[in-house]
Amino acid sequence: MEEILREIETLSKKNFIAFLDDNIVGNPKFAKELFRALIPYKIKWVAQASVTIARDDELLKLAATSGCVALLIGFETLSPASLAAVGKKINVVDDYERVIKRIHSHGIAIHGFFIFGFDEEDEGVFRRTVHFAQKMRLETAQFDYLTPYPGTALGESLDKAGRIVTKDWARYGYEPIFEPRSITRETLQRGHDWAWCEFYSLPSILGRLRVARRNLVVLWATNLYYRALWRRKLRADKDSNMFESRFVSE
């Protein structure tokens, strides 16, 4: 605790801090002590957290009081079967809506992480996931590929099955590098790109941010940045228009 506060004291600008912990509430007791200690600094901060933060009223209230303006949360998937397959037991899909509403009720924005490519999911996963994120008015979101990194159980399993198509580590995380079971690699890549572009379309941004009360300028700037980024990417894709029409019309 003392080390964290000393480091904050060394910062020339203390108005905004990003904690790089994978899960800032992994130890609830320590997190509460930290949040209490942060209150006098009157800073704004963001961090990654698990959905468990919404299950502890005191923890969530202290986070907001201490200056938390946004949490990065790994929802991963809307499929209970997919969560079970990767052993993420703390996530309960039926609780997602309650979790999001509780966090939002404290004025804290949410950046949701979602993953595409699980064996248990079909082509409809892209529309279901984006529509859920829009319905829940997530301020920002990120859509990633399921990536079987070397040394992981997933990586070993897919490698043994002969489903990994490249060992070029520079491509890991940026494109599908294994053969999905229920859809093609091409569909996975195009669905992933469509999700980004649909979520950051102007109607989507307007619909999600119209009820935002805090940090609206920053949220708009972030959303417009992602919008510009993925519009440029799609313009570079010769098949983007055909792909987008296919998904939007379904």
C-alpha cells in the first residue's frame, strides 16, 4: 500500500491514473484499503476488474468515491458453455445485466472485453454480442480473437488436434490463427471486423452515450477514435461492403 501511495506522490500530474493490475479487486480487502487511501488525492482512475466487484456493495461504493471513472471488464462471451470450456467460473452470463447496471449506477463507465472464436458458438455470435453491448449501453468495448498462446492448455489442445495454422507469433492476437469448429476462419475474421464497425457506428455511439452523465467528452473522443480506426481498416478490405451488407441484412 505504502509503495503505491509513494509512487502516486512522485507523479507530476496526479489528476488521472491508470492501474495496470489485471484485476484490481482480486483481493477485496486490499482493494478497499487502497480505495480509502486514494480518496484524499481526489484523482480520477481506471483499472481492470472482474465482475465480482458488483457483488460487494462496499467495494463498489469505495471505488466510485475514490475516483474510479471506468472499469475494464472481461465478459468474454455470452455463452455459458464457452465460459465453462475455458474455466472462467467467476463469470455468470445471467448476471451480466445486473453487474453492468450496478456499476453504471455508481457513475462508472465500462469498457467490455469480448472474445470470438469459441468452438461452442456459431455465426450468430457476432450479432448477439454487439446487440447485447449496445442494449446495455457499454461506453466502449473491445472484440478480440480467441488466441491459443503457446504454453496454455488451449494452445496445446488445438496444436495436438492440428488446428493451429501458423506459429508466426507476430500474427497472434491480430487474426484467427486456428481453425474454428463451427465457422470458417474467414467468417471469424469478417465477423470480428463487423462487430467493431457496428459497435462504433454513429447510431450505436449515439444510442449508448445519450444517457452518459460523466466524462462525456472523453467518451465521445474514444468512440470516434475507434470508429475512424475501423472504418479505415474496412476501406482497405476489398470485400468489406459485401460482408457488411450480409450481416446487417440478416
